[in-house]
Amino acid sequence: MVLLVPELTFLTGLSDLRNSSRTLKEVMWEMVQSPQQHYQRLTNLLRRVRDTPDARRELERWGLCLDTDIYRTQAHILPGERINLRHRSFLPAEDLGWHREVTKEAAIATVSIGSWLLIYPKRLQHLAKELLAAVRSSCGAMGMHVGQPTVQELRDDRIETYVRSIQSSLGSQDKVQLLLCIIPSGRDDVYGAIKKLCCVQTPVPSQVISAQSLLGHPGKIRSVVQKVLLQINCKLGGQLWGVDIPL
């Protein structure tokens, strides 16, 4: 047993950030830095150490000396990789992202979705309607055909309700290409139960969306749905993009 004196301890780490999108955004901004920002921060830190008498004396006591600049070496910049879609090729922008292109043009190979299930609790009915509207408006530009789903509205969001409904729906249909579930925010237990059922007990490709990711303005919902469609296309055997790999 380890006994800690409360007055001599303090909490470390981060609390659950999923409920605070602003804090999560600030943390991500701190983590995702450009090379120039990394360089600037490191050189600022080195200068602070050099200009702080206590820090300088501590380094001298250890026989250490910090250079105020970062070691420079020769580097080689690789040429940009060309991304191939079905009808055209392009070079990605400086941020090395091509989400905009793949959501506005047809992928190399897409899978037509004609038989799929949409399951959600009754209180999230409005999110389900917005999700379906975003799917209908986004799939065509991406070269995907997505038919009307078989909808199952649950009376509550208990694990047992989800599991029974999924088993019943899968058992009553011959061939289900995809199961899409909307679950309440922060319900990892529901997510785990659905994945266990769909991956182990009754194998079927599945996509689970948290209600939190569908909350916000229409532009945000559309962006989320576009990314979900890309994931679904891959799960069903489609091919989003490719690169040239010569012999």
C-alpha cells in the first residue's frame, strides 16, 4: 500500500477532453506544429535557459553547455507525390492534405450500397435525419451510390436494446452490406458491444458514429459524413486513391 500526503501531491495529466471541444482544439493546436514553429519554440527555450542564472549555474555544475541554436545538417526534400483518383491526378497542397479533392471527385473504385441498416435510439431521431440528408447530398460527388436504408428506431439506448435489434434485423434480411449505428456520446460500452457482435458473433461490416460528432452546423455534419463515407467505401472493398510506384 502506498500512502500519499494530500498536501504534497498534485493531479497530473489531462481530464476527459471529449466533453470540451474548445480544450481539445487547443491541445491539438499545441501538438500539431509546423517545422518552423517547432524550431522557434526550441530556440526560445534554449535562450530562456541561457538567460536564467539559476538554470545556467545548474548546467555548469553538471559540466554541461547548451548551444543556443539547433544543430544544422544538409537535407534532401523529396518531390511531391502525385495522387491518382478515377478521372484525374493532382499534387497535394502544402499541408499534404487532399480531403477536399476526394470528397468532390470519384474514387478509383467505389462499392454500390443497396442493402444497409441504420439503427439509432428514438431521442437521436433528428440526428439520423440530418445524417441521411448529408449522405444523399455527398455520395454522388464521391462516385458512390447509397440506397435507402432499413431504419430501426430504438426505444432506449441500453446495450441490450442495441444488441437485440441488430440480431433481429440481421436475421430477417438475406444480405446486409453494412450496419450503421448512431450511439449517445461517451458510450464506449455500447460501442464495444456493437463491435463484438458485428466482428465476432454475426460478422458484418459496421460503422458506429457518436452523437457528439454530428452536433453543430450543417457544414460540420457534412464534413463528418464525407469522412464516414470514405471509411465505409474502404470497409466494403473500395479503393479511394493511389500513387504511382514505378519499378
